Amino acid sequence: MLIRTACQCLQRRFRSTAAAAAGHVEALSQRNAVFSREQARQRALYPRVEKIEVSMQGPGLDGTVLIMNRGMSTPHSCAKHLTEHHVTNSALALVDGEPCPLYQPLTRSCKLTLLTFKDSDPTLVNQAYWRSCAALLGQVLETAFKDHLSVELLSTPEVPVTSGAFLCDLVLDTQLDSWTSSEESLRSLTRGAQQLILQDLPWEPLEVAPSVALEAFSHSRCQQEAVEQKAAQNPKQTVMLYRCGDHVLLSGGPLVARTGLCFQYEVTALHSLGRGRWGLHRRVQGLSLPLQLQAHHTVWRKLRQRAEKLVAVQLPEEVTPPPIDAPAPNSTS
């Protein structure tokens, strides 16, 4: 009788673990499927090849006009018509003065500026880079633990580069409430990020209606609330999704072109923030420098020491969410 009871308990635990693992894998797969479906729908809005004029701006480019394909060509496509320098060093773009991801399809004739880390004013690029490093960290964290352990990424307010570290807030499975990070676990997370950097994966942008994003993140109530918040803050009432490999994420601003723009990258700390709405909240922090701005190891060591300290952030104010049945955008502009 005792043996039978023990076997029944083990079977129930196995079924619960298998269900959790399947749910986690299913959630990641669903995001990717929804992204692909919506991307295909938006591309189908341009069945015929229509030409647009892209007026290039920047050193040595004034007066250059490129004839590109509406709804298909991107700022990265334009860079490929220039020089290898523009292809490898461009991190972000300005389309008619507005920040734009490098892989965002152009839907109208426009003025285009390609931005790099070595511009006289790299503020926009630096912000996008810090945001991208945090996105990369979130991608690593979601797949770093065993499949049967849940990982819930929280909506974290952005921090400036001057804070000393980028960050990602999360809640781990309750089975890990007593777990504390070690130097080896931080090194393991760093290795995961470096593998993605070596793959030089593009961050594919996709502007979508809230209803599409809510479907993509239907397994995460926290991310669904983040969708509603970001849509409410956007006059167009749309949100931006990005895909890196097969991983889909929500972002409050543009990301740089690809993971390969990162160079020195290290996960520096994991802090416990105490009990919160979603469980035991934790903050993972990291430090990175782009390929064009490398630091000597002594400088890096000092930057790392600073990046280990807990970064305090101010919680965003509540915003009335938009209707979730808002129509899908007609373009990705």
C-alpha cells in the first residue's frame, strides 16, 4: 500500500512537471507563430512592387537618392547600396527625423540618416543599445533554466546608460525561491548571451495592434499588462514586437540592428527585490560595450564593479489601457 501511494505521488509530480515544461515550450512557440503570421499579413499588403525615393543624409551622403521598394526595402537595404562601412557600423536609423530600427520596412518616400556609435551625438544609439542588451539578457533568462521551471519576465522601466548597468526583472519558479546566484551561474548566463552575439542575429521589428501582441503573450498575464501599458502610451495605440532567432519580445523603444554589434558583454549580478505582486521579484544586471567602443581590461573591471551594485528604478505611473480589439496597423511604418 505504501509503495502504491508513493508511486501515485511520483506519477502526479511527473505529470505536473511534464505539463509545465510543455506549457513553457508552447508559449515560446506560440509567440513565434503569431509573429510570423502577422509579418506575412503585413507583407501581403504590398502585392505589387512600388518604388519610393529615399534621400540619404549624413557625411558624404547629402544629395544621394536611392530608389527602393515600398514595404520591402529597409534602412539596412539602403546601407547595402552604399558601402561596407555603412552596413557593418550602422546601428539605428532616422526616418524623417524619427528613430527607426534598421530592419523596419520603409512605406513611403523619406529622408534617411544612418546612425552609428561614433556619431557626434550618439544618445539615441546608446539608448537603443542599452535597451537591446537588456532584451538579450531577457532572452537568455527565459531559456537558461530547465523546462519544468517557469520564468516570468516582468515589465521593467528603462534605465539610462549612466546608471552603470542594464537590467531585467523576473520571477522564477517557486521551487527556486531559496536559490541564490553564484559566480558560476552568472558566467553561465554570460556564455548564453555571448553565443547569441556570435550568431549575429538581427532584431526583426514588427509594429502590431494590441490584440496581436495579447495573443502572442497569452501565456503571460504580466506581459499582457505590459502590452496594454505600452499601447496606452503610444498615440498610434500600437506596440513593437521584435524577434531574435525564434525568440519574440515586447519593447518600449527601438533596438539596434543585430546581436553582433555587442562585443564585451557580461552578466554581473542577480539581486532579490523581495516579495511583489507576481512572487519573489529579482533583478538581473549586466554590462556591455559595443564592437566599436572596446575598453581595456582595467577599465572594464572598474565598470564591472559598478555594474554589480543594485540599480534603483522608479516604477512607471499607471496608464489607462487601450481597447484590445484595436484594428491592426496597415503598415509597419
